[in-house]
Amino acid sequence: MDMTSALLTDRYELTMIDAAMRSGLHDRECVFEVFARRLPEGRRYGIVAGTGRLLDLIRDFRFDDAELTWLRDHGVVTDKTLDWLADYKFHGDISGYQEGEVYFPNSPILVVDGTFAEAVILETLALSVLNYDSAIASAAARMVSAADGRPLAEMGSRRTGERSAVAAARAAFIAGFGATSNLEAGREWGIPTMGTAAHAFTLLHDSEEEAFRSQIAALGSGTTLLVDTYDVPKAVETAVRVAGTGLGAVRIDSGDLPAQVGAVRRQLDSLGAVNTKITVTNDLDEYTIASLRAAPVDSYGVGTSVVTGSGHPAASMVYKLVARRDDAGEWVSVAKKSAAKATVGGRKHPVRSIENGVAVAETIYVGEEPPASDAERRLLVPLMIQGEPVADYLGAHGTGVARTHRAAAIAELSDQAFRLGRGEPAIPTVYATS
């Protein structure tokens, strides 16, 4: 059954609209903001990801007859609200940090301007996308730094939901991974795909040599042969004998990787396969990748750790009302006072202070937009104007734009930002009244 994404949301989004319509406040102009109160413990920065996906989802967010019938049959909202939902389309404006941007605690990474009803209904959708994608991109960026220039491939589709796998591949690519095993991510977002054979392919054949010959016949000698199904040294010898010294690569998926990689490199060189690469894929995360810096590894394949955010599968982002019009048409700042969950009200204008090419602080101006300064980089960009997304951030092109922007934003951070040990955010966040 074909369905829209309209019901991929929490019930209270609709019951709030229903109640606001009864009180006549559903059309009150509001400003909502997405931010993370904190980074995961030990992280120095986060990477914004998911924006391009979210813009597509908001543009297409509709309630069709099937959804409206279900809501009516289950008594979720009144008929008046159902009529409003039947005509729903977001007509407001959205600005935010460009996808791929670095963020810190309290960075207003998304700002939604619209009526209360048309903006509040987007809360669950926005958070489900940004929380997951940003968590994946933030973890993946740490792995990219740990790899120190060596390429990484994302291969975690079997460790998450089928649609989450596509989102994770996209987020990892934005963060600097070079390829994915997921074909839908390749089709949908233009990400290079990779993959050759698993242990099952070797076990299918009567011998490892027969499996290698079959793979080479299909894919050529530049392929990557998996050498740890049985005995690694014997497999390496067989691989080079069958493929020749022009064998593309061997893959190791088990064992004591530093020792194993060193031994395989020496064996390959002794057999004359000096240009054959070594890739490793054994439950890697940023810490094991960093531990292999001194080993002769040429590339990494990462699965479970990247698609689960390396222990932090959500980015702790929230969606909060920060300003609204009053009955006189004046803007009023609003904020929570809850213990440990207090928010800062008012429209925000974040800028990043740069000294000698290095970011030194993030200043969030509350109120009026500050004057332009050569020493500060403004962080909010238009993402959606009157309900229409900015085309440059959509599709495969937008994914590439985000990847490029991430590289530029990361380059502004000091070396301290890339330490894997516990520490404070790479730069402080400061509030100022403009």
C-alpha cells in the first residue's frame, strides 16, 4: 500500500494543532529552532547532516485520503482539523547551518519560520532525520580523521534498518567516506558503490583457489580477494599465484589486525605483489582505525560502528519554540525554565569567529542580526523559501555540496578538535545581545 510520510510523526503534533485551532492560535506566527544541548561525551564537534533529505520530506509532506480516513476512524483529531490537514503544505521559510557544517552545543542548526500549526507539525520529522544523520556524520568524521588520509568505505547496511542504511551511507559520504556498499544510496544520492565477495562465495566452491579463479574471471585481476576464510598465508600465496602480481587488493576481516596486516604486507612484497593493497573490515571504529595508523593498511571498511554513531545513535537534538507574535503583532521571546532543560528564547544569528584561518569561538547573537565582519563567518543560510527548498541542497548534487562544505568547515578547526580522548568542545559557544 502506498503511503505518504505524514503519519511518520508523533500523535501530539496533531493534538496540539487541534487544541490550538479551538483556541484560535494555530495561525500565530512562530519561530522554532533545532539545536543540541550537548555533544556526546568526549566529542569535540558535530557534523550537520540530513538537511537535504529533510527538505525533500518537508516539500512532499501531505495528508492523503488514506491518512485522513485513518485519523478520522481513530478519533485522533476533529473534523475541522482534518479539513486543515487535507490542505496542508508548508508555506514558511527555513534557514539553518549548511549541511556538512560543524556544530557545537546550542548551535541553532535549523530555524523554522511559519504559523504555529504548519511549523509544529514538522517537529518529529525534522528530529528523526537530523538526529540520526548528524549522529552518523559526526561519528564518521572522527573515523575519517583517525584514518589520516586513507580511504574508508561504509558497509553497515546489515546492521540497521533498510531506510536507515541509505541515510547512513549518505551521512558517512558527507563526512568524508569515499564509497558505500549500499546500492540504493548509490542510485538515490550519487555515492560511489563498492563490494566484491563475502566468505559465502569462497565456501560455495570446492577450494579457495577455485573461488579466487571464479572471482577474477568475473571481475578481473584488479579485484579484491578475501583471504581469511581458512588460512591467511596460504590464501595470500594462492591469490597472487592465481591473479598475478597485479592483484588489486586483499581483504582481511578477522584476527589481530596490526600483526596480521604487517605479515600480509611482508608476504605480498616477497611475492612481488608490491602494489597490491590491503583493506581491513573487522568491526572497526575510530579507535581501532587510529590504532592501525602505523600498520601498512591501505583502506578501511566500516559497518556497525558507523551506522550506530559509534555508540551515540542520536545527536540529542531538540525542536523548540523560541519566539512568537503576540496579539499586538509584536515578537515575543519564549523559553523553557525547566531544570537542566532551560532554553534561550529569541531569534538567533550565529557567527563563527576566525583568527588566522582557525575557528576560535561561536557567538550566537540574540535579537537583531549583527553587522557583517571580516573576522566572522555567518552560519545561517536560506534552505527553504515560502515552502520551496533551495535547489542547490537537494539530490545527488546537494550531497556533493555538503561533502565539500564539510571539508572546508573541518579545515577551520584546530588540531585539538581531532583528539579522540575526552575533552571539551573544540570552541566555546557564547551568547550576545545584538
